[in-house]
Amino acid sequence: EAKKRGKNGFCEFTPTMAVSKARRLDIEKALSHRNVFDQFHLVYQPIFARNGIEIKGFEALVRWHSPELGVVSPTEFIPIAEESGKILALGEWVCKTACEFIEHSNRQDFFVSLNVTPLQLEQPGFYRWFTKLMQTKGIIPSQIKIEVTESALVSADTQMTESLELFIESDIDVYIDDFGTGHSSLARLKSLPATGLKIDKAFVDDVSHCIKAYRLIKTIAAIAENFQLTVTVEGIESESQLRALEHLYHHQLQGFLLGKPLIHTDAIQLIQIPPTCAQERTFEREPT
Ligand code: C2E
Ligand code: MG
Ligand code: MG
Ligand code: MG
């Protein structure tokens, strides 16, 4: 019943459909709670320079601990929030919280990368609202990156494209997230409003023991290089993967091997430690 026929007769399966109808309704209801954002917090996963030691910034990732539903994963509730429109308020909360994090750090030498959804970017006032927020918090353009999934860009409308172009013009980088997984055609690369891409974990998983996987990721890196796009490789979990990636064109690395998502205070502590000592420190994992 939940399966819709796509225009070419294939079943289209979206992440939201993996969630049962009852669960969906529970999540929607819990999301409409008056002070629901009191149940949310952000964690910050470090993003490293290609040496794997120097921290360039963090990706902000939202966490929800609902009193009724327990821990709900963003992969489950973000698509639901997007469909119900709740993502606008949630997105605002994420932006504000991340900007406060930067403000509290009292530093300008790192960035926070924010995941934003189409509905946010389709708001004509989003760019102005966000840059004003940055101003009031004393945040400079190099401290913010915007991540948009490749699948979102495929169906980008003019307002969304315009928003992304405004960010790029004001020196705020725009990364295509989950690159290679979103049914985008290579032809679209000509016109995508982006300055960088994040190579999805799916390409990294078997890179160390499968020659075809290695060639695939090498090809993506070469395409990015030709388009002068910044490359972040995501989802690195093992030393052998890290070694396999060594000779590829890339700028930044992210993954559980190098750093797990951290709570606010641990993330701030991490950037205050000089790179050479950073590895000796151990941090508590984010509470789950
Ligand atoms: P994403 O933007 O691709 O974020 C990366 C996801 O991969 C995160 O999952 C992160 O915890 C996980 N990850 C990072 N390194 C590794 C690794 O080495 N191994 C494995 N197995 N996983 C790794 P998370 O936090 O569950 O987020 C899932 C997705 O939810 C994100 O994918 C993003 O699309 C979305 N999301 C998270 N926070 C936000 C947000 O504030 N706003 C929006 N719109 N979406 C968000
Ligand atoms: Mg992301
Ligand atoms: Mg990603
Ligand atoms: Mg992803």
C-alpha cells in the first residue's frame, strides 16, 4: 500500500516510507509539542585536514531525545519534519544553536557545517535571515558551510538555486552532501550552485579491499578536481580505508575513526588543544 509507482513503473522507495504509518504519526505528534526543541541538542563531528590531524571544523548534527519515543534518529524524523513543514522551525533552531556554539568558542579559525533542506532554502528570506544572525553573533563567512544533499539539488527550484548562489557570492561555501547517491546526472554538475562535495560513506565502505570501489572513488575525486570543488570524504571507519584514500585528491576527512560527534563542551575543548596533542586526548562519546 505504501509503495507508489514511479513514472517509469519502478517502485520508488523513500526513507520516510521505511517508517510505519503509526510510527510516523507518533513522530509528527511528538514534533508538534509546544516546547519540543527543549528535547533537542546538537552534536559536532570534527572534520579534519587531509593529514587527519588538524581540525578544520565540525559538522553540526541534530539529536532528539523524546520523553515519549526515546532517541529518534535524524534519518527518521528529518524527512517527516520536512513534509510537515516543522523543518522550518527546527532549521531555525539548528542555525541559532550552531551560531551560539561558534560565538561561545571565541574563535574564528574553524567552521561549522550545517545541513539544510530544500524547504528552508526555498524561503525567499532565508539567506537574509541567516546572514543577519551571523552578524549579530560576530561570525565571519569562512566559519559557515552549507550542506545540501545531492537529491535535494536535483529538483532545485529557482528560489533554492538563488539562495545557494547568494551564499556562495558572500563567500559561504556550499557542499553537495551524500554525493553520488542522489540520482543526479553528471550533466547537472555544470550548473550546480556548489563549491564542494562530500563523497558519501557508501563509496568509502569497501575502498580498501575492492579495486572497483577504489576506482570509483578515484573517478569522483578526479571529477571534483576538474570542477575545482573542495572534496570531503565521509564515513571513514578504519585505518585501511584511510590508507587507501591517501593518494586521492581530497581536502578534508570525516569519520568515526578520526572523530565521533561530540557534545558542545567537548567540541570547544577539542579546538583549544594544539593539533600535536589532540590525538592524546580522549573524549566521551555523545550520550545516546
Ligand atoms: P549526513 O549529513 O550525511 O551526516 C553524516 C551522518 O553519518 C551522521 O549521521 C553521522 O553521525 C554519520 N557518520 C559520520 N561518520 C561516520 C562513520 O564513520 N561511520 C558511520 N557509520 N556513520 C558516520 P546522523 O547524525 O545520524 O545524521 C543522519 C542524517 O540526518 C545526516 O546525514 C543529515 O542528512 C541528517 N541531519 C542530521 N542533522 C541534521 C540537521 O540539523 N538538519 C538537517 N536538515 N538534517 C540533518
Ligand atoms: Mg551532512
Ligand atoms: Mg553526508
Ligand atoms: Mg548522509
